[in-house]
Amino acid sequence: MTPLRYTGLRVAIVGLGPSGAYAAAHLLSNAELDVRVDAFERLPTPWGLVRAGVAPDHPNIKSVTRVYENTADHPHFTYFGNVHLGRDLSREDLLARYHAVIYAVGTPGDRPLGIAGEHLPGSVSASSLVAWYNGHPDHRDDAFNLRCRRAVVIGNGNVAVDVARMLTLSPADLARTDMADHAVAALSASRIEEVVVVGRRGPEQAAFTHPELRELGQLAGVEIDVDPAEVVVPPAHRELAPGKITQRNLALLQQYAARPRPDRSRRIALRFLLSPTRIIGEDRVQAVELVRNRLARDDAGSLRAEPTSERAALAAGLIVRAIGYRGEPIPGLPYDERRGIIANTDGRILSASGGPGREYVVGWAKRGPSGVIGTNKKCALQTVRALLQDMVAGRLSVPIHREPAIEPLLRSRGAQPVALAGWRTLDLFEQARGRAAKRPRAKLTRVGDMLGVIEAQRRLSA
Ligand code: NAP
């Protein structure tokens, strides 16, 4: 086997969510490599969607950050938080200082429904609602209509289920989570009594996973409403054998449909074979018009939703579209408009000339918003292998600068980078604030406050 040793390989990772952390881990754990990894994160806080996307009532999923923290402790790893690509650093700056650059920037945008009324106040994306309740600084001051009786969530994935749960958790349950304080306060005072989750296809085609569906049925004080007629699979669809998971989901939905419904203060209704056709309202959302679908097989043999002529309006004050996320273009990098990702082959980003370059991509920015957190580990390995193959083949040209000297460069541009020690200060501070209220952590949600805490600690220890 060709020895991998490459003296002084320098890799920049842009974005330190799960996929960036796994890419760093794959590089740093390779005993045959002499590598330094610098990670640049837009926020002072790392771990991307584990902090700002995973539901606040799922602390076990968040414990994966322990693995990332170990990677961050590697002596050849350096963290630069609060650094914006495009503001504090350019792509060219990175290419001039590193042999390779890995983009781990996720898919911060959301897919539009493309229907009339979608931009009325009260019609929001799940990405903004999730970021708001998880305390992402960009969404700190967002406001959502929680004074209405009914919210409608469009989509049948795990994000839709997360949103339905967060909109119906009791104040006592919310208060036990690491949800941002502003969201705990707003959701505790919410008047929403019913959340209708709308899937365009049938229960067997729903994308949510079984544990998430089961969890819905276990929420204290929340009734689950499933129409028995919607969870009967027509014989015509049986021939397309459903997978094990969808069969389990169907069986559980049938149980929900059959179980007696105690009169509870909050309700989640799961509706299928319905698509929104327009959002109704003059200056804010008042209702959504839904069309009844039937399933039809397309040329590829998959079951697609086909609208019938049956339409009805459902009154609601909040419409959340949870129909998938989309990446955003990065100037200079090729973008796959259709899939909403950075155009790549197995993680290699093609250069402007169409040939292989020194830039790579991992995670949702590479393959689209799918899979669970662990999926990013395998995904990052594929990209890191491609990078190392390019290195061995001599395709990584030597950067112009002998040393990255990032810190002085950032300071000269007026940036305030946050080092790993700064993040650790924040982490301990948030955990201590949380402990006082018997919560896993109480997050800081403004960048200025985060920088203030780090600076105060620095002065104390100086
Ligand atoms: P998703 O799993 O891809 O689900 C998207 C849903 O939106 C599907 O039901 C899809 O229906 C529907 N949809 C798409 N376009 C639509 C349209 N125009 N009109 C109506 N419905 C439409 O995406 P996601 O929920 O955003 O989740 C993203 C990833 O994160 C998934 O892999 C998910 O499992 C993961 N995640 C996991 C957890 C967890 O493990 N607890 C929590 C949150 C997210 P069709 O199937 O008909 O296209």
C-alpha cells in the first residue's frame, strides 16, 4: 500500500457541525498522517445541528458531542469560532493557506411549497422555527403566531414530528429541556390546542421513523387523532411491498386510530393524502386549502401523490412547512440547483475548469438533507478518503503561504475569533445556568452575550 505520510498536510474545515467534526476525526485519527486541521465556524458555538437542530427533548442524541469534544482536544486541531466565510475570510484566503478545504456547511435554507400565500405572516419554515426554539442567534428575534388555536405542519418527516411535539409539550416538559429560554416562555404561553400534521402521500410513505411516531403517542396530556379511513391501505397499493419500518408505522397508526380518545387539552392530528394548494388570508394566515390526493405509480414505479378534485379549507393561524431543507450556494463553488447542494462527486468539488480541485464537501451540503447524525460519519469518511487519494496522487498543490497564520489575519480584519477555550467557557457557563433550573443547559442566544462571557472569564484568569 502507498504510505500516506505527507509531512505537514494542512486542512481547513468550514463549518463544525457533525459532518465537519467527523471529517476532522477521520483525518486526525489516521496514524499514517501528519496533519493539522483548522476548523472555522460561523457561530462562537460548535456542533451545528446537534445544538441548533436536534429537538430539545432529545438529550440522548445530543450526547454525541462528547465524541466531537474529544476530537477538538487533539493537539493538531484548532477551532476558530465566530468566523464568517465571505466576511472575515475568503475562499481564496483558505486556498492560499491550506492544501485542502472541506466544506461542512449543511443546508441552511428550506424548500418552498411554491403555492399562493406562502409568504403571508404566519406561514413559516420549520428551519426557522427549529432554529428559534433551539436558540440559534440568527433567529433569536423571530416571532411566531402562538396565539391561534390550530397550527398546521406540512410534511411527514422527522422534522414535522419534532415541530408537532414542541408545539404541544406541556410547560413542565418544556422547562426540563435545553430549549432557549425565550422559546420556553413563548411556548408555555401558547394557545395552540391542535397541531395537524399533513402528509401528501399515505401512512406507508411517511418519512418519519418508528421511535419518533411512538413518542408522539406517549406525550403527557396530548391526544393523537388518526382517521381510521386514512390508515387502511388500498389493495392496489399492497403490491408495492412496504418496508419493515413503514409496516410498523402503519400498525402503530392503526392502533392510534382505534384507541379511545380521552379529552385532553392538546391534540396532534396526523392526516394523510392531502396537499396544500394555497394559504388563505389577507394580511396574515387564516386557513390553508388542502386537496385530497390519491396515489399513482410514476414511470419509475414509485407511488406519487396525484390531486383529486376534492378540496377543503382548514382554519389555522400558523402554517409550518417541514418539507425538507436546501443548501445555499457559496460564491465560486459549483452549485447543484436542483438538489440544493454543492455539486460534487463523492465529496470532490469540481474546480471552475471542470477538473478536480483541492476543495471537498461533507454532510448535507454534499448529499442533501437526509439520514441521522451518524450517517455523516460514513459520509465524511468517503470524502476524507477522496482527499487522501488526491494527496497520494500528488493532486494537492502546495499553498502559497508556508504557515496559515490565521489568528493575525483575522485580527487584522477586525474579526473576534473564539478559540476552543472560549467555547469551553461558554459550555460550562450554560451548563451551570441550566443546573440552577434543573435543566441540562440554559443557552446564551446572542453572539454579543457569548463574547461577553468569554471576555469576562479571560479577564478573570489573566
Ligand atoms: P424528510 O425526512 O425528507 O421529509 C420531508 C417530508 O416532506 C416528506 O414527508 C415529503 O413527502 C414531504 N414533502 C416534500 N415536498 C413536499 C411538498 N411539496 N408538499 C408536501 N409534502 C412534501 O425531511 P425532514 O423531516 O426535513 O428531515 C431531514 C432529515 O433529518 C431526515 O433524514 C430525518 O430523518 C432527519 N431527522 C431526524 C430526526 C431524529 O432522528 N429524531 C429528527 C429530525 C430530522 P414525500 O415523501 O412525499 O416526498
